[in-house]
Amino acid sequence: MDDWGEETIEEPAVENNQNKKQGNQQQQSLGPIRVRTPRGREVIGVVEQRVGANRMIVKCFDGKERNCRIPGSLRRKLWIRPDDIVIVEPWEFDGDKRGDILFKYTPAAIEWLKKKGYIKEMEKVF
């Protein structure tokens, strides 16, 4: 089963002088976008607050609030702030209260998830 959804996102036309400044960035943003969806025990959540020492309080869409950490392999690659939408993998032991943050969504991916219904209940939960 494929965990990546694909769809073409078109952006509005940009004026000439802005186009020169951005260079090839506009060409890269057009085309299919790949979005990672949760698989297995993974859950989508919203970061509420940073607690320190690479730990955050995350409100997950399964109705639970977890104290999540960023694993060592992602610590320097993944910069997370409050209100970011992330994928959380609950721990095997004490999984209702703790978890690991595995992935952070970009704004374009968040729009795709809303359109496909993965984070439809976001308005209801928050």
C-alpha cells in the first residue's frame, strides 16, 4: 500500500521582476506534490508547546495529548515550532502519554491533507 499521495498544485502567475528574483523556485513548485500519510500506529497531531530538551506537547487527532520527543537521527534535521502539524508514533510502552515525532508537514502538504479529509476534524478538535 502506497503511503504517498500525489497531486498537481498550481500557483498564481508571478510578475516579471519577482520571477527574476525567485529564479527556478517557481518551476520546482509546479508539478506533483508527494505527501506522507500516517501508516500503522502513526497519528497526525499539532504541536501545542515546546517543553525543552527536544520535547514537545502534541495534541493528536486520536484525542490524546502526548509528550513527544524528536529522535536523535532527526534532531538537527527537523525544526519544529508550536502549531506545526506533525506525524507522531506512540511508544509501545506508555503510548497514550508519550511518542516520537517522525515528520513535519509543509503548508502545501497541509492543504492536500485538508482536501483529502485526513485533518478534517481539526476544526472540531481545536
